[in-house]
Amino acid sequence: MRVVFSIALWVFFLSVNGLAKFVVEKNSLKVTSPDSLKDVYECAIGNFGVPMYGGTMVGMLTYPKANKKACKSFDDFDISFKSKPGGFPTFLLVDRGDCYFASKAWNAQNAGAAAILVADDRIEPLITMDTPEEENLSFSYLQNITVPSVLISKGLGDGFKRALSNGEMVTVSLDWRESLPHPDERVEYELWTNSNDECGPKCESQIEFVKSFRGVAQILEHKGFTQFTPHYITWYCPDAYILSKQCKSQCINRGRYCAPDPEQDFSRGYDGRDVVIQNLRQVCLFKVANESGKPWLWWDYVADFSIRCPMKEKKYTKECADDVIRSLGLDLKKIDACVGDPDADRENPILRAEQAAQIGKDSRGDVTILPTLVINNRQYRGKLDKGAVLKALCAGFQEATEPAICLSEDIETNECLENNGGCWQDKAANITACKDTFRGRLCVCPVVEGVKLVGDGYKHCEASGLRRCEINNGGCWREARDGRMYSACTDAMTSGCKCPPGFRGDGVNSCKDIDECKEKLACQCPDCKCRNTWGSYDCSCGGGRLYIREHDACISKKSTAEFSWSFLWFIVLGLASTGAGGYAVYKYRIRSYMDSEIRAIMAQYMPLDNQAENPSRVRLAEI
Ligand SMILES: *[C@@H]1O[C@H](CO)[C@@H](O)[C@H](O)[C@H]1NC(C)=O
Ligand SMILES: *[C@@H]1O[C@H](CO)[C@@H](O)[C@H](O)[C@H]1NC(C)=O
Ligand SMILES: *[C@@H]1O[C@H](CO)[C@@H](O)[C@H](O)[C@H]1NC(C)=O
Ligand SMILES: *[C@@H]1O[C@H](CO)[C@@H](O)[C@H](O)[C@H]1NC(C)=O
């Protein structure tokens, strides 16, 4: 009798909340063949299996000859949907009815199907396929369903069946890329959960999830990629029952906040009231941890509490909870103050806010199922499993802002590996414009060693601005020969390439040496001997004269010497002051010494004809 009453009361609580708005989360289904069905349709994401948030999947549709509702194992019919190597994956089309959606998915998965499409059997708006409500051990397979499952409308299902019976090939692409909003570089998510650990497989899988996801969640939170908030559902006791024994044992603050009895039996174990208080403590713990800048401690607390204070061992108590809180170094007094007095006849602001948050806002429906995960204000559909949830979180980041963990191999495929994603690249310099993202790839010119490359990212990228020549020589031609290096990139130009003097060409692929002698561009004086070199030329003047490259002219060595004498006049004065006598004695020797000095100094300013190799010229051309 008692149990029945408990369940009736429970149902009553739910129906108080009965105007619940439930939002069917959808993904899109694109038919690529046959032509008659080509279009994009909506389908509803099932509440089990692993939807590929952020991804797409292409397959060929099959409608089984027997077991059309997939309520039995396909082994019994000797049917397999395993695709052969190189073949398309099989999407299995089955009919609604006769058994749980989840068993259809399980049977389809076991037969090798890659996804299951359940065709509705009535004309109605799309519904969410949920897991069986019963907590029955024969449903342990639920956790093992990994194929994505979707519900399609009766109309589309009929269309598919017609096309297949006509022998047409039906190819379908399931697309979850837009199933979650992804507006910016931070994902906000909420987990609606419960501290109750005695509600059977559902509670166990909740706790398993918290334990396995904790590490990832904490890293993401720590680095600011996510903002997580835990939530707890409570119900209130209808006025007429406030003084009843049931309400007293299930509720706190005089019927204002209640939770169902953990074992659904009032006479034994813990009461709903204990669960509400513990839930409240968890919200308060989050609040205090968040205020101290460490919101991620919630994950530690919940995981540790479930291990150290289980109901089964009769440790679901305040004392045990306090031990865990102390071990995390959190302020116990603040948490106690937040929890307040459960017997007081007044509102608790924290729980009142939790009740208000239960009501759906914008794109999110009311929260009625536990556990519920809400990502970017959309309810997550699918299995509560580390990999699946991480995938969904990753799908909530704006393109190219996702954390590295989203780009690891087991989470997504790197589109840049194949054909460089169709983006620009410079293989020799190992620079690419392909940027792998969770949802696909982007072609954007990269920043290399602090230098920004600009261009369309597909066909063209080039370095720009200061230091641009440091990056792959600004994409310009460059060549070295015999210890000389010439480049078509100069920092003086902010973009583009230009062959250096002595060369001619596009500056990107090639610059060809100009033969100054043949083209009569220099060294054309009557007695001059012209010899072309790579990037330059040598010219020697007849009659022992010097070649002045700047003026393309020859001058006599004598005048050069006189000019240099005046140029170094003060040095001579200095030398003269050291001793006039010495001057006379050493005049001849000094003169000859100076002559060679001057030649060396001049060589730095202008090339001298009979010097075999001119180091300063090489240096000027070098970059
Ligand atoms: C569990 O469900 C199966 C059918 O799916 C049913 O035959 C069985 O009696 C149920 N067991 C319990 C304990 O409810
Ligand atoms: C589900 O998977 C677990 C672990 O992989 C396995 O132990 C269990 O037997 C599976 N359950 C069913 C019904 O296949
Ligand atoms: C947690 O802290 C952040 C920043 O301090 C704040 O924006 C956020 O609203 C807080 N969350 C809750 C549930 O108090
Ligand atoms: C190219 O660069 C990437 C990372 O920048 C590196 O992992 C890869 O090994 C490089 N490849 C070659 C051929 O240098």
C-alpha cells in the first residue's frame, strides 16, 4: 500500500509540473539519391545511442525483408548488414511499433548496421525516442548502444520504402553539424542530476558518468573553455498534503522542496528529504567553490561523495559529506549557511532558483528527465557517456576555437590530412593554410613565427609586413651560387617580389641573370673588357685606369690618388706632427703604404676592376 501511495504521490508531483514543455532535438537528413527524394529532411535524435554531434555520416539505406520492426535479433533471420570493405555503411530503415525503440537500435547494431532510421507509423510531429522507463536489468544493453538512431516521419519512411521496392539505390547523409548552437569560444553546459545513488541503473550510470567525465570537465573548466553549472530538480508538495507524513518525509522547508523516496518505500532506508538536503548541499558547494574561483571542485566532491558516502553503506549523512568537503579545502561554514535550516517555514533562495531554472527558456524545453544534459541551452540527446558528451561539447565551439582535446583522433577526423583539405600550402616550407576544426576544416592563411600570411587561403597566401622575408623568403625567388645569394624579397616592400638588380623575371618562380655585356648595358667604353657574371659583371678599363661602377666610367689612378690625399688630409697632418725629420726619411715608404690603404678603403665604396672577388658586393645582395 505504502509503495503505491508513494508512486501515486510521485506522479502527482510530476503532473503539478504537468505543463512541461519538451523540445524534440533534431538533426538533418539529406537524401542524395534517388532524384525523386533528393532534399533535406528533419529527423529527431533518439535519447540513446551516440549521436555524432558536429559530424556527418553517409550510408546506404536498407529495409529488411523480414523482421521489419527489428524487434527480434536479425541472427534469427540470417540477415547481416555488415558493409563490405570499401562499401557504404548500412543505414537500417525499420518500422515503429511492437517493442522499445532501444531494442530496435540494439538489434540493428548487432546485425552490423551503422545507424538506424525508425519510420513513424502515424502522421504526427516528430517525437523523441526515449529509453524504456522501467529499471529492469534486462535493459543493461542500453549502455552498449553506440549506433546513432533517428526517427523519421511516416511520409519520408513511405517514400524510402517505395524507392527501395523499385530497386533504386537510396543514399542518405545524416548531419549533426548544426544540432547544437556554436556561437562563440566558450561552451556553457548544465547537468541536471541527483545525489540519490539507489535508483538503479539510471543513477549508477549518472555517477559513472561524473566519475569518468570529471578529468575532462575539470581541464576544460580550468582553461576557460567551458562554464559548467550543476542543477537539481525538486518538486513541491501540494498544499493539501503539506502536513501529511509523506510530505514530511519527502520534503524540507514545509513542503516547499521535495524529492521522491530513493527506494520508493517510505518505511525503510533514506527518505526523499535526505536526498533534497544532500542535493542542496551539492548546489551550495558549487556556489561556494565557484565564488572561490574553483568551480571544478564540484566534480571532485560528487565523485568522492558517491564513493565515500553511499546509501548502501548507510553513510549518506552530513558527517560523511562534511569530511569530503574538508578534504577539498572548502569553507564548511559558508556551505552550512547556504543550506540553512531544513525545518524552517520559509523559502530557500538556492532551491527556489533551481525550481525556476527547471522551466524551459528559449530553445530549451523544461527539464523533466534525470539526468539531463543541456549544452548551449539545448538539451543533449544520446547516451550519457564520456566520449559522446565530449563530442557534443566540442560541437558547441565556434569554428577553430575548440580546445585541442576536440581535435584528437578518436574524437574527429582530421580533414587536413587528405589532399591538404583543398587549401593552399607550401610543401617545401611545410606551411599550410588548412586548419582542422571539429566540424570540418578552414582554409585560412596562417601566422608563422609571428608573421601573418595574407591571401584567400585556397590558392594563395603570402607573408606581409615587417620580417616577411623571414618566412619562406616571402614566397619569392631566392638562389645561391658560388657563395653568393640573391633574393627577390626585400623588407622595404610590404608585399610582392621583385628581382634584384642584375636579374630579370617574375620574382616568384625565377629571376634570370642579365648579361650586361651582351645587352650593352654597361662597360661600353672603347678599351673596356666586359665579362658577365651571375647577377653582375666585371669590367676592366684599358690603360691602367680604374673602373667606377656607379658612373660606368674609367678614371685614371693618379687623380684617384690625389683625391684621396685631400680626403685624408688630417691624417697626414697628424703624421707630420710626429716629426718632420721622420717625414723626410720615410716619405717614400709612407706614400707607398698609403697608396695601398687607400685602395682598400676605396674598395669598400666602389668595386675595383682588378680585384678578383669583391666581398662587399656579395654581402649587399644577401638577405
Ligand atoms: C523486465 O522486462 C521484461 C520484458 O522486457 C519482462 O519480461 C520482465 O518481467 C521484466 N522484469 C522485471 C523485474 O520487471
Ligand atoms: C555491455 O558491455 C559491457 C562491457 O563492454 C559487457 O560487459 C556487457 O556484457 C554488455 N552487455 C550486453 C547486454 O551486451
Ligand atoms: C560562477 O562564477 C562565474 C564567474 O565568477 C559567474 O559568471 C557564474 O554566474 C557563477 N555561477 C553560478 C551558478 O553562480
Ligand atoms: C610540418 O610541420 C608540422 C607541424 O608544424 C610537423 O608536425 C611536421 O612534422 C612537419 N613536417 C615536415 C616534413 O617537416
